[in-house]
Amino acid sequence: MKKLWKNCHIATMQNGQYSSIEHAAMVTSGQHIHWIGTFDDVPADAYSETIDLNGAWVTPGLIDCHTHSVFGGNRSVEFEKRLQGVSYAEIAASGGGIASTVRATREASEQQLLASALKRVRCLLKDGVTTIEIKSGYGLDYANERKMLRVIRQIAETLPMTVRSTCLAAHALPPEYQDQSDAYIEHICNEMLPKLYQEGLVDAVDAFCEYLAFSPAQVERVFKTAQSLNLPIKLHAEQLSSLGGSSLAARYQALSADHLEFMTEEDVKAMATAGTVAVLLPGAFYFLRETQYPPLQSLQQHGVRIALSSDLNPGTSPALSLRLMMNMGSTLFRLTPEQ
Ligand code: NIG
Ligand code: FE
């Protein structure tokens, strides 16, 4: 049976130009859109239901391709510290940052993590997100990474969204491996990742390539393992310094390299050639009060495809709205609304 949706604005992208239909209506049957137009032109038919959208916008479902939606605790204290002039790197070096969320996430049960994550993801859903990527990376050992990934699968079963899980075991060094980062990388590659993959919990692999996390050589080890498992890869790269992680990601045909404030012209060219998407995260840029801008002009000149995402996480982007990120993409990064 057909349903009539009335009293809305419909966003259109005909011929690559963005526009809208005002005083719009829509006819659906099952999961399909059957007809779109102005309310005055609604086809005469028998409708099983008429739904008043009260002036809402109808748009394509939004995709949030970089989130850390599952975590324990919160980092409000650090927000305050940063306002007093302590940097993200200094907080991390003194045992805060990602490490503090790791402690809280390890302490939380699967049920607690699910309950808190569902609240956040529901906010994104209400904001128009219909597909979401969620990373692990606050467990940093087999049992706790597994716990996070299982929660991600449960979110997929609970909400009417497409949910993809990414294993980010190489996010930070766990306390058990202090001063042994190579040994932790070996543990990820030989034990954690293959096991978690075999359990059907992993759709993609990510890492944090940064001077306060893992080196390009260590990330490459993780990429090789991902490749051997046929898993797509992505990378946190060039967020705080320039290490060439985005070039490395491009060499491995990564889906995306994300953050990118400190990328070089060479990185841009490598990503353009590989077709690796540049995921810009204006929320993290904003919350860290970053002053180095991702090279928008160069990315556009070389034809690198750009995506925006929330980077929803407790430390650098406690943001629950992808529409706000679109706004920030314009106000902070000067992307046009059409872009
Ligand atoms: O995307 N850069 C590393 N990872 C996250 C931050 C995680 C955290 O601070 O908890 C990011 O910004
Ligand atoms: Fe991130």
C-alpha cells in the first residue's frame, strides 16, 4: 500500500545542482520512493496513511563515516584543562586523553557501553544519519576490543541504520605494553586482528599514525595484516604533525585518510592518484582549537574527494550532529554549501 508524506521541503541534486521542492509531498510504497513533487500535483490514489512532516526537510540519508561512538566515561575535565592552555598532547603524555577513556571503557560492561552508545547514535539518527561507521580503539586488548566490537554489532541489530565496525586496536599504546610499542603492534597483527576478524566482528581496519601514537612503519605492519585478511583500511593521519601517513594510506589503496591538517602537497597527490577519500573532521579541529587548516584548495585542485564526518568521541569531538559538521565545514573550512 502507498503512503503519502506531505508538508515538507525536499532537497534535490538534479544535474549536480542543489535545489529544493517547496510545498512538497512524497509517495512511498514499502521501502521505495514512488513519486515526488509539489503537494498540488499529488496523484489521486488510495493511500493507506498520510503523514504530516510539519515542514521538515527530506534529504538523502547522511553517512557518518568516522565515529568513536562506543566509550565509557567522559573527558569534561580535559576540556577545561585545554581551555587553561594545556595541549591535547600534554594531557595524553600525563596519562589522560585516550588512556583515560581506555580505563573507563575497560571498566564498563557490554550492557553499559551499549546503553550509552545507543543514546549517542540515536542523536545522529535523529539528525539524519542512516549509515554510521563506529570504531573500537578504547579497549586495546583482545577482550576489551572484542567487547566494543560486539556492542557495535548490537547497535546494528537495535537501530534502523546501516552500521559498519572498524577495528582501531592501533589507537594508542595500552599500559601493559609501556615502552614496547613494536611488541603491541605484533600482538595486534598476530593475535587480536585475525581472531576478531574470524569472529565476524570487523569490517575495516584503522590506526592512529602520529608521533604520540604509532609510526608509519608500525602502521604499515597493521595494513599488511589487514590486506592479508582482505579488510579495507583507513587511517588517522596528519592530525598533529606531518608523518606521511596519508601517503602510506594511499599506497595501500585505503578507503580514506582522515583529519589531514598537516598533510603535504605530496600526500595530496598520492591520495588523488589512489582515489583515497579525504575525511575532514571539523569537530576535532574546532574542539582542539587547531590553527593549521587542511589544504582545501590543493585537495580540490587535485580532485581528491572530500567527506565530512563527526569524529564523535569523548576527547576531541564530543559532537552529536552531522548537520553541525556541515555548518562547520563551511564556516571553518570554507566549503560552499553546494560542495
Ligand atoms: O579522531 N586522533 C585520534 N583519535 C580520536 C581522538 C580520540 C580521543 O581523544 O579519545 C580523533 O580525534
Ligand atoms: Fe577519530
